[in-house]
Amino acid sequence: MLILLCNMLDIKFIRENKKLLEEAAKLKRISFDIDRLLLVDDRRKNLLARTEEKRAEQKVSSNAIVKASSEERSQIMEKMKVLKGELEKEEAELKNVLKEWQALMLEVPNVPDASVPHGKGEEDNKVLKTWGEKPKFNFEPKDHIELMTELNMVDFERGTKTHGFRGYYLKNSGAMLSWAIWNYSRDFFLGKGFDLFLPPVIVHKNFLYGTGHLPSGAEDIYQTQDGDYLAGTAEIPMMAYHAEELFEKKDLPKRYLAFSPCFRREAGSYSKDVKGLIRVHEFFKLEQLVLCEASHDESVKFHEELNRNTEEFIESLGIPYQQLVICTGDLKGAHVKSYDTELWVPKEGKYREIASASYYHDFQTRRFNTRYKDSDGKIKYVHSLNATAIPTPRILVSLVENFQQEDGSIKIPQVLVPYMNGLSVIKK
């Protein structure tokens, strides 16, 4: 296994900051028994010491046999036989203890930043900013389902026939609009200094533990018959890209832009958004990822930068949005701090999530064993961050609804026109 599951949050840090971790779990509404972890860790350390002691005794005895007399050799062999039995018993016990220890370590939450607002759930997330003027229609606006169906941009009926629940076909100008967004977003974000990737989306299970998508969230992940998983975000294969690697400080930061299909079962959302393109099982997404030196200030800097990249992209399209800072009760276990960006959906009269930006400190990179050598020669774990660049088809929901016209046509945002073969309006 590439991921060293012993490298979660440092156990020394956990022991020295027991109250802090208990408070973090409480704030994040995560059930976590730190006392049980410390008890199991004591047992782990005791067994490790005893097994190492017995292995050392075996080595001494093996060396002694060479110089021993026949009578002494017989005594040593008998002693080694007893020692072997004791060692096998303790190694078996250690194996079970390590299994429990690793499972408990996987449950340890990351500590939220002091700037994260306290709250019980998504209802307590705080709006940081709003941008753009909401469209004012002198007609009754349509939702994206009606608009796109009437303009022959999508086929939900055949999508359901082919895939089942939440299935869809994008076609004609709907497919073209998606291609336009992909190509424009590629050019836009490459202008921010990223390296471009098309990563694999079938990944080993251990890498989902590495990013923190497991053990929680298992119900939302598609699994193959080989025991591998379909990634729900390019974050997973891109974090795996540098597993077990050691950088020089001069090699940082790493700035990656990855485009991939994404797969999510949405198992807990069957009663929500059952129609349309809001919550689908398969989609495409561009993801921003940064690996930087082990500095909180650097993490904060890149977090703001990645988030602003997404804002600027949305602003270039002219879609109104609001930005939220996620409260403690809605913050995922691995996250130190997260922003969500939501786009205005006129027909519903509400904002809908389109992107998120998060940072983790060394929570993920300890699991992936991704390190760098600092200028003083000290080995440190890099810090990781990721942020949505843009997902499709969800962005189409806000785009077509905000740019719809009275005759049922859709005006194309100016920045996308060059990517639409010059088409500026989608109409019958």
C-alpha cells in the first residue's frame, strides 16, 4: 500500500493537543473517541517495543549458535523455539491492534482555522460577498429544463432510458455549449500558470482514504468489480500523482489543472433535485490543485488565489454569484477552511453551489507521504489545496436561465462566442 496509514495527523500532535482535537470533532459534529485512540496507541507502542526486543533476542541467539558447543546449541535452539512462539503470538496481536489503531486514526478530524465561523450546519454558513446584478425579466422566466428541451439542447427522457435515474443526453447546441465552456475555461485557467492534466479516474481505494473521501462518504462512490473506485473529483488522482515522493523546496509550489469525468452516486439525495442538471451521477469538471511548502500563510495565500480564479471565471461569463465561508458544523473532516461559490438560478429564485475551494495543511500529504526537503535540510510534509475551476453540466443551469430571452432563445456570453463557431444566440 502506497499510503502510509500511520501518517494521519501526527499521533504526537494528537497526544499533545487532546483538548484541541476533541473541540475540533465537536465543532465539526464528528463522533470521535480520542480516549480510545490513545489507549490503543499505548497498546501499539508496548507491543512494538516487545516485538522489537524479541527480534533482537532472536538475532543474538542466532549469532551465538555459531560459536556454541553442541550442548549449548541445543539450549539456544530450545530458547529460540519458545521465543519464536511468543513473537508470533505478539505479532498477531500487534496486527489486530494496528488495524484498530489505523481505523481510529482515519477518524481524527483536521482542526478548523480560527477564522471559520461556528455553526451547526449549512444553514449557518456565512455569506462573504455577492457579485453581479440579477436579471429582471419582463416575462415569466423558464427553468433550464424547459428552455433546453424546447431548444433541443438536452434529452432527459432518453437519458433516463439509457442510464436510469438522473440520466441525460446533451446534444446539438447543448453539447456545443459544454465544449465551449471546457475550451474557454482551459484557456482561462492556463493563463493563471497551471500545468494541464488529463488524469485517470479509476483509482485504488487507498487513495480515497488519502484524500479523506473515505471512510465517510462511501455510499456516494462507485466501485468496480476489481475493488477500485471511480473518482468523484480529479483531486483524488492528482494527489496520488506525487504519493511517496520527496521534493526539493525549489520545486514548490506545484500548480495543476486537471480535467476529468467525475462520478457520484448522490445516494443521500434521491429526494432532491430529481429533475434537470443540478445533481447528476456523471459530469465533467476542471479542478485546481496546489502543493506548497508547509506554511499556514502560504496555504491561506493560495486558498484565496484559487478561489479568486473561480470568481474571475464566473465574472467573465457575467453570471451573478455569492460566496460563502463554510461553518464548522458543515466543514468536512479533512478541511481546515472552505469557501463555496453559488450561482444565481432565476426560476428558483435562489443561489446554487457551483464550486468549492479548500485547504488541508498536511492532513492529506501525511497519508500520501508527499514531502519536501526544506532549505535547512529538514524533511517536511507539503501542504495541499484544491478548488473547483468549473463543472459541467451544472453551470448550464444558471447560464441558460440568466441569459434567456422573451422569445425562448438564449444569448451566449460574449467570451464564449469564439468557442461556439461564432454562434451568439441559441434559438429554434
